[in-house]
Amino acid sequence: MTIKNELLENAADLLKKSPDFRVLRRVAIREDHVFAENASGEACARLAVIDTETTGLKIELGAKIIDLGIVICEYGRETGTLYRVVDSYEGLEDPEQPIPAEITQLTGITDEMVRGKRIDDAEVVRVMDQVSLVICHNSRFDRAFLEQRFPAFIQQRFACSLHEVPWSKWQLRTNKLDYLGFRFGLFHDGHRARADVDMLTALLAQKAVDSEETVLSMLLASARAPSWRIYAFGLPFESKDLASARGYRWSNGQSNTPKAWWIETRDEQAELEFLSSQGCTKPEVTKLTALNRYRS
């Protein structure tokens, strides 16, 4: 450590001791970054933290990936400890259509930056080799784009740090990455795919609020547990407001989904009892796992 860095660290430590200051550290995930030493020799697996930037929100309206960021990490199967970065990839892609101004304003990616560029499919396949879990901060969004552009992702298991980590129980007012980073003493610049991947990776290594568990270990526990998607066929019209208040959403039958009120739940029995009490006698139940979760 240089004298300058030592002085900065001393200053940061001094400020952290005061309740009147908050110290933020820039996220810097190196290609050989080590989060923790695997001193016990725990059996490990690989996960991929992935983010995409796109020309829009909806594939069905022609939105395409323009920026892809991937960081591959080794983690402990039992403890959920994030140990080290083992590989990475980032690349831009020409969507062959103008990038909307609002996307350029958000990401800084211009038509000139992507012109003639293409994500290297072979490199994506290479870095994803032996990956057992993909983590995104909005897996329902990213999974759709990844599966459309790279068919190999159809066989991947997905977890979602946006919805499967109990941020709200920790009195965190929003689950946006920038804010979460701030609350854990981290910051990053820009809204590019790799920058967001680095922030999410750093957050996964953090200790959960009021717990010795890591954020990653809590996410893994959720990803490994089943959930259920329930379509409330035959739900009486007069029960729709109660269902909506409970979290049910209406599907209009597009995108190969049934036309019905539906919900995703971790408590199948409770929902079936609720529907029965409302006179819904023929609900359709589908079990979800990390392999098929977050598909529309």
C-alpha cells in the first residue's frame, strides 16, 4: 500500500467512526478479484452475474441487446460464500436500428459506439461453461433478452436479486442498485452493463443486515426453493378486487399465457385456500424452480 493510499484509508476509518459522516467506496472488481479465502476447502460451483442494456423494454416490440456484461464467480455450495472472480466478458452490439435518445441518455451508449459491433457468441459460450446459476438484478427482464439472443441460456438456472433478496425487510426504501450500493457503502459510475454487474457482484459478497449470512447465501436459499404460478380460472368477477389487493395480476392471454388472474407464490396451500373461499374451484398450478422461473 502506498503512503497516499494509507493516508486515505486512515482518513476513511476516522470518518466511519463519526455518526455525522458516511464513507462510500468505489466498486472495483478486478479480473482476479478475491472476496474471501476458501480456507476450509469447501466444494465450490460457478455463478454468472449478468446485466444487459437494450434499446427498449419489450422484445415483442423489437428491442435488442446493445451491451452485455458477465462476471463469473466461484462460490461455496454450502455456505454461499462468494470466493473469487474467475472470468468475465463484456461487449457491445449493433442493434441495426437507431438507439432511442432516452437509452443513450441513461447508458451513454450511442449509435457510433455500437456501429458494426457484435457480441462474441463463442466467448459467451466459453465463459458460461460450468456455470450452475445466473444472477441478474431483474431476471424477468434479462432472461427474456438472453434466451432470445443466446439459446444456450434456455437451459440455465436463474435467480433474481431484485425480488429474492429481502431488501424491504431491511428498511431499504428502494431496490435500485445505486441506492443499495449507497446503503452498503459502495458507489459506481455510469449505467453500463459491466458497471451494474460489478455493483451487484459486490453486493452479493456483503453481509446481510443484522445477520452473519451473506446476501448471496440468502439469494441461493430462495433460488433453491420452489414457487408456484397459479392461474385463477373461473374466479368470480366480484372477487377480482380482493385478488388484486392480494397481489394477483391480470393476464390478457398474450405472449402464450392464459387469460386469467394469476399470482406467483411461495405458499401454494394458502393461495389455493384463498381461491376456494372465493369460489374459484379450478385453478391451474405450475411448479417453478430456478430452471423455469422468470419466464413470462
